[in-house]
Amino acid sequence: NAGVIQTPRHKVTGKGQEATLWCEPISGHSAVFWYRQTIVQGLEFLTYFRNQAPIDDSGMPKERFSAQMPNQSHSTLKIQSTQPQDSAVYLCASSPDWGWEQYFGPGTRLTVL
Amino acid sequence: DAKTTQPDSMESTEGETVHLPCSHATISGNEYIYWYRQVPLQGPEYVTHGLQQNTTNSMAFLAIASDRKSSTLILTHVSLRDAAVYHCILRVDAGTGSKLSFGKGAKLTVSP
């Protein structure tokens, strides 16, 4: 079991560029979560899929952020027109059906210059 | 979800037993107590959870006060690998629909 896989581990973009982050959940897990983490804000929920369907995107900034889960094996988080305040570690987690715990990937560190 | 309060940091030495306190005075009856830990450059790792009864697993023992207004995560025979930031959080729903949110947590330092 390779755990949750996130790519790339590090990404640097210029202000206004697009960034796409990838997540491969643990095989068989039905739920996928996206979070971002900063020293100032701590861990912030962004969005959640269950069985590939979007369930809750209440944490997503509405204008520039979007997430998809086209199949069971991966999810993407896309940030358009990146801004310096988007710099953070973006974490993906997956959870088995009605599981108590979420299994996190190592995160993607996004730096917007 | 109700708020939790933890010390900013704690120190220990390898082989010791560590008690990490968490205060949650406004906890609701349907809120579960969860503990996660995180080391630098890695995502958070689930440690344990409980509702009312004390629980134990391979990682830790969770002691929950009878009035549920506080809990203590007990780590026995700590090693250098237990050095991490420990987060105590409350969740209403233990199912997959419940999102996580935590702040600074308590940084545990383990000395050789």
C-alpha cells in the first residue's frame, strides 16, 4: 500500500499563472478530501468527494479554485491566476467508506512568486 | 465544532511516558474527540479517537474525563519518532463526511 500519492511535491508559479495539483487516493477508499495548510491559518478544509461525486466545497475560494475527480484513482485541484496568498501546502486525504480516520498524502508545497 | 485548548509545547525524553492534555469545555454530546499528529514535511497522521470511554490502540491511550470536558493522550515509552505536533480536535460526524480543521496543536519534543 503506497498510501496517498500527491504530485508534484513542490511547485513554483508566477503570479497569474495556473497550477494543477494531483492526488491519487488509496485504492478502495471512497472519500477524497482536499485541504491547505499554512502556519498562520493552520489546516483549512477546501472540498470533499465521495464515490467521485462532489459533496462539500464550502471551503473553496469560489472564483479561481476548482476540483475534479474524473475516476476512482485520481483527483485534481486547479488554481487559476495564482496569487501570492495561495502559497501553502495543499494536502489530499482519503478515507474508506465510513472510516474513522483520514489518510493524508505528503502534500504539495505551492509557492507563488 | 467546539474549540479545544492545548499547551503550545511539551518536552520529554526517550523511554518516558508523556501525557498530552486537551481541554474542550464546551464539547457537545455528539462530538467525538480525535487526535492527529504531524511531523515536518508530512501530512497529518491519525492517532486515535473516542467519544466517552477511554480507548487504546497501538499508538496511544486516550483518557477521557467523566464530564468529557477534557482528555489526555498518553504515549508510553516515547521514541524520537514520536516527536511531532499533536492536534486534539472535535468532530460531530465520525463518518466520511466530516471535514477536519485544526490549528497550531502541541509540539512534542523528544530528547535522546
